[in-house]
Amino acid sequence: MSTIDYSDKIPNNVNLSEDRTLQRALEQWQPNYLKWWDDMGPDGSQNFDVYLRTAVSVDPQGWAQFGHVKMPDYRWGIFLNPAEQDRKIHFGDHKGEAAWQDVPGEYRANLRRIIVTQGDTEPASVEQQRHLGLTAPSQYDLRNLFQVNVEEGRHLWAMVYLLHKYFGKDGREEGEALLERNSGNADNPRILEAFNEETPDWLSFFMFTYFTDRDGKFQLCALAESSFDPLARTTKFMLTEEAHHMFVGESGVSRVINRTCQVMNELKTDDPAKLRAAGVIDLPTIQRYLNFHFSVTIDLFGADESSNAATFYSTGLKGRYEEGKRTDDHVLKGQFYKVLNVQNGQLVEKEVPMLNALNEVLRDDYIKDSVGGVERWNKVIEKAGIPFRLKVPHKAFHRNIGLLKGVKVAPDGRVVSEAEWNANRDNWLPSEGDRAFVASLMGRVVDPGKFANWIAPPVMGINRQPVDFEYVRFA
Ligand SMILES: [Fe+2]
Ligand SMILES: [Fe+2]
């Protein structure tokens, strides 16, 4: 008999101690996970005491505890939202039947693929962000980075739990493979392209957590509708944590803008060269970063026409965003949706069966949601009395998947010639020079309450702590 209580080591609300096989499988995976964290997790941070929240239950009133912990000692737990009694499948061909508590044999391969693809993004983002701690603009920001990182680690646990519990040997092998692929690795990369890009600086990090973590939100929302009940319950709880990641992004970009506007008003200039000389990031550069992260992220929703998307929906594996709030028949046969196509050098709308266009449907919902924060950023600029506005680019801009792949489209939606694209590329996307400039600002500010020159302090601290609280204690 084991003398170690692993159910205690792995906080959970799934009665782990009652399922010995599962417990043993996770118990064997845990040291490999910790080794991965050691090798690929936040660089040089193993001994820091970080003021982190840890999920300890799914009670909306108090699901997390705050306290200083060393990240390798973070208690990555497994939490599912409570089961809904007699939950019914509410979309697709099985609509009205009881939700599945186990994996139906005929959908096993597709469900596994969906869970692995979601799971792969979680450790990928930790890998992408692993060097950022070395150039944090403040202790407050360093703590937020680490909070996002440990929670992406927990999201990996959430997916590995499903793989171990419901997919037997295949699932355990997938659990190992999730630790073996690495972001940007030429031989064994992460599954999705955007998760193989580096997150080289903090402006990129804030854009990533605003735009790309929001892609995570939409994918999780679609999976939270799943007929496979354990997947629905797992992803619902992951969404609770995701909100903070997007807050880090939205408030981070907002603080960068705020600081830039202050200096613009102090120096009475909008000249990027003068602003750069003063050590802040000019608004056109922020717009180019926005263009890049927005366009790369909307590619993540996949091809505009996809028979897989239709299958995943009709078989009940993956719903639409807020499926339950929609008033149509939730089967979608014989319905149509407009996607964009290029004809004779112009963007034209094309009607396709809605089932095949569900990636586009989710992408359009995402776009509506992501515009909101950009408008809040514009309020900061407006309040400073500056006549500049940020804008999300047209959805055909800089795309690399589906019908729009490789089509040259300006941010305003005009199809342009190769020559016009080349002449404007550096006005529309971050240039080498932009990236080098932003990189040159990245220093390391670690005194409590101090902030790098290019970013304003936050309005308030974390968990009602003061802004100058000691969020990270360095060993
Ligand atoms: Fe995540
Ligand atoms: Fe996230």
C-alpha cells in the first residue's frame, strides 16, 4: 500500500483517491510534468516566493487562496464544475438525448484530438513566455506573468486528467507527448502555428494575453457546450481562471498607452522618434503590434470552410459560443453563412452551408468580443486629448489559413498588389526596427512599487494588496 496520499498532493474535487488506476497514472505523470516545468517553465524563477492564487474548489464565493509559494510547489489541481442533473445534449444530431458521462466509441478519435489540441496550447504558452521574467517592468507584472503561467500549467493538468481517465493507454501516451512537443521546436513543434511564435517582449505578452488568451476563452466556451459532460464541466472551470489572463492583457496594454499619452502631452509631440527617445512606445507601433496579434490569433479558429467543424458540431462534440442562448434550431441543417472570398482582385461574400462555416461563426463572435477592449484603450487616448484611435484590422488582413490565406489585404480591407503590400508592410506590421526598439526598453525593474518608464502603474494591486506590495520575494 502506498504511504503517500496522492489525492492530497493533487488537490481535486473528482474523488481521485477512489480511482486507484487513475491516481497511479497521474502519479506517474506528475514527476514528468515537474521536470518539464523545471526545463521549460519560467526561466530562473524556481526559488522565488510568488504571491499566487491557487484554485482550491469551484465555489464561486471562494475558489482560490492567495499566498506566497515557490512555483514548483504550486498545487496544480483538478477541478470540474458541479454536474448539472439530467443534463441533455442541446445541439446537433443527438439533441435531446442524455449527455455522455463516457466517451462514445465512434467519437473517441475526434474527442481525443480536440482535447489534445486544446491541451497542447496550455504548456505552449508557458514555453513562449519563459524568458519574460528576466525583463519584467515591475514586481506586480512579474507576479501576473507567473500567475498566468501556473494556471496554463493547471489547464494542462485539466486536459491530461481527461486523457488519463477516459482514453486509457492512448490517453496516457498523449499525456506524455504533451510534455515532449515544445514551442518553436523544429523537430517536434506545438500543434498550432501561433503557439510556435516567440513572445519576445512585454508588449507582445500583453497583446498575447488580450488577443490569444481570448481565443482560448472562445474555444473553451465552445467545448463547455460539449455533449461529453466531463469535458464541459472541466472547461467551465478553466474559464473562471481565463478571465484574469485577459485582464492582464487588457490592463497591460492600457497602461502602456496611458504612459505614452502622458509623455506625448508633456513633450507636446506625436513624433515617434521623439517619443522613442523619451523611452515610451509610440501609438503607431502599438497599432502594428495589435495588427499582428489580432491577425495571427484569428487564424487559430481554422479554415473558414471546414467539414471537421461540421462534424464536431453535428456529432455534439463542440458547440457554438453561448449555444444555449441562441434561438435557432441548434441543428443548422439547410442554413447558410457568409464567408469571405477573393474574386477578380476583390473581396466578395460567399454563402456556404452554416455547418461548414462554424469556424467562421466562432471567429466572428471572437472579433465582436475583442473589439470591446480596443474601444476601452481608445478611451484612455481620448481622455488624454489625443486625436489618435486604435482599430482592429479587417479580418482579411494578414491571414494564413482558409480562403484568405496569403491574399494581400490592407488593414482597411482593400485588396492590394504585391508591390503595395511590400511598400507598406512595415507600416502595417511590426518591423525589425519596431521589435528592436521595444526590446531595447525591456529592462528588469524589481523594487516593490517601482515601474519601468514605458508603462504606467496599475490603478490597484492584486487581491486588494497595495501596488507596492512585495508580490515576489527573490531568494
Ligand atoms: Fe489556458
Ligand atoms: Fe489563459
